[in-house]
Amino acid sequence: MTVDAVGKQLVQILTTQRQEPNWLREMREQALAAYEQLPAPHTLDLRTRPFGPFAPRDPDRACPERWEMMTPFQSERGRKKAEVSRLVYANERKIAHHLDMEVAENGVIFADLSLAVRVFPSLVEPYLGQAVTADDKWTALSTAVWNLGVFVYVPKNVQVRVPLQAWWQRTVGGGQLHPRLLVVAEEGSDVTVVAGEVSKLQEQAFGVFVAEIFAKPNAQVRLAFLQEHDPQMTRAAHVRAKVERDARVQIFAHDRGSGTGLVDVIVEQTGDGSEVWLDGLVTGTGKQHLDLTLKAEHIGRHTLSRIRTRALLTDHAKATCRAVSQIEKGAVGTDSSQEERVLLLSKTAQANPIPMLLINEEDVRCDHSASVGPLSEEQLYYLKSRGVTDFEARKLLLKSFLAPLVQTSPLPVGMEVLTDKWLDRKGVLR
């Protein structure tokens, strides 16, 4: 069966089995047609990688919930694991769904996106596919065949003090599993969302993750987007946000896998006085090949953006990290800064930080910096000369290198635990 035929079959199955409304069926069909016409982006090396909407080989394989990335976030404030607000998918199945009672009583919706399409159409239809359009091959594919979605809706002036967690776990190959996240934060609301993808694979797999965030005036949205994939995984991740007047959005993207991937985060600051913080943390190993873009588009007046990247690369890992500040005409008073830092922990690791300032307005303030290099031998010598062991000295320097991003992430305690485990498990301290 051809890729085109598989795609059409998947769209038909999704729209029929899930009893989707006509507007969503039409959106899927139009996106599939666009996918078939658009060229593959050059940022993903697909010469030896599978891609497209091909079916998994073993859809019934068990997917136990035991993976390291989830454990630091399974409880907070002394809550039991069963009480944590979370929605967990294992391959094509939803295996856990819980929403804190206090949060639910305030009108917050935290639901499967396929269900929300039918139950809350007036809240979903105005936003789904509006931030991430089908003008790119992978976003078009996601719009056509997404099947593991999460919908978050926060009413006006509601403060969600418990992070909402959405996890996608994968043990089957193929190209039929494509997660999607839709977050709508009404005026004056506040919410933190953790979205994580993990895979343990024996065969080749392909997936597209898409997240859309809508922050209304004075809203605050924090998204921690975490990924850990095996070398067999090829994936594209597209995160888009629209930020209105005086709203604040923080996106923390952490990639610690060893597969081939594209992570593209673009935030559109349409509202005056909006603030955006974009942080990218890459801890790469094996033959990881990652293309990361963090972009802030300044359209409103007196907007602020901070873009930071930290990367630790070992083995044969390779990463290209772009920080882009695009300032449109009329975006007076813009304040934008970029900082990219990369540590190469092996001679075969490669990094390419690319800071970009695209300025079409005069009344702005912008700065950028970038650095690539090994761990400082001078700093190591200084610590060891004062009685610190080589192991502890290296760990101290690596943790201090990551600290600016980890400590200001949406969930700093969990991220500190996660980075400690990575440092110990990957043997980068030896």
C-alpha cells in the first residue's frame, strides 16, 4: 500500500471511528492533500530514515509505565501518584487520566482531544489548527492524522496551581502515532503544563508532535516539553504560541534522546507588553542528530523575549541550535536577547549555534551571544587543587553550566533530578 493510500485510510478510520464533525474531517482531508504535495524539509536527514503515515508493526505490544523521565514529576507537594493531574498514553491506548478535584471545580478542562472535539466543540474549533497551519510537510501530516491529543482549557482568572501532565509513551515502530496538544488560557489565567514523549523501540519509527498555545490578555502559560527517544526514532516537533496583550509564555524544551529529530518552537507576540521566555536544553548522546529552532516574532509594542540554549553533547551527537528574534515594523520598544552555550564532551560531538536578529524597526534593544567548546581544564584544575575529586569537579561544572535553565524551568526540582540521572547514567563524568 502506498503512503498516500495509507494516509487516506488513516483519515477515514479516524473520522469514522471517533465520529468527528464535518469541519474536522474537512481539515484532515485538506491537510493530507497538502502533505502529499509539500517537499520534505531539508533539516531532517531522511536518506536512511523512514517517514510518513505508515502503520505500526505490533499495535498490541504492552507498554509498561516505568520510564525514568516521568518519575521526577509523578508527585508534588506530598501528593500521591494517583492524585497527580495527568493524562498518559501508551502507544495507542489511554492508560491513566486524573484531574485534581479542586482544579476541576474551577472549570478547567483537561481531556482527550478527540473527546473534547465532540463534547466542547465551541472551545476547540476556534483554535485547533489556527496556530500550527498545514503549510509545512510535517505540520500538514499531523493535522491530517493526529490521534493522541490532549486539550487544556483554563477559564478567565483561574489560577491552576497543580501542573497538568501529558505523557506519550511508545514501544511500537511505524508512523501512525502522532501526539497533539492544544492549550487555551483565557484572560488573567495561569497554568503550567508538562508534555513528555518517551520511546523504547526495537524497530524504526516516525512521529510528529504538535502543540498549540493561546495565551489571552494577562494570561500566564508555562510549558515544559520533554523528549527522550531511541536511535530508531525519527520525529518532528512543532510548538506554536500566540501571545496577546500583557500575557507571558514560558516554553522549556528539553531533548535528551539519541534519535534524529527536528524541534521548531515559534511564538507570535501580537499583544502589546507581552513577554516570552524560550529555553532549549539539549543533552545528546549516541548518534543523535537534532535541529532546534527557538523563535520569537515581535509584532506588538513594548514586547520582551529571552531565548537561551544550553547543550551538552557526547559520543557522536550533533546539534544545530538556532535562536531567532524577528522584529516587525511598528514593534517599538522591543527588548530581545539571545544566549547560546554548548559544551562538547567528546571529540566526535558537533554543534552549530546560530543566533539570528531580523530587525525591521529602529526603536529596539537586542543582543546575542554564542559559544562552543570543551569543559574548561583551568576550572577543573582549580577545583581539584582544592581537594575536589575529578568526578565531583566535572559534575559540579556541568551542573553549574545547566543551572541557569534548570533552576528557572517550570518545574526546577524535577528537572534537577532528571539532569542528575542523565549525567550519572551516560557516564559523561568519567
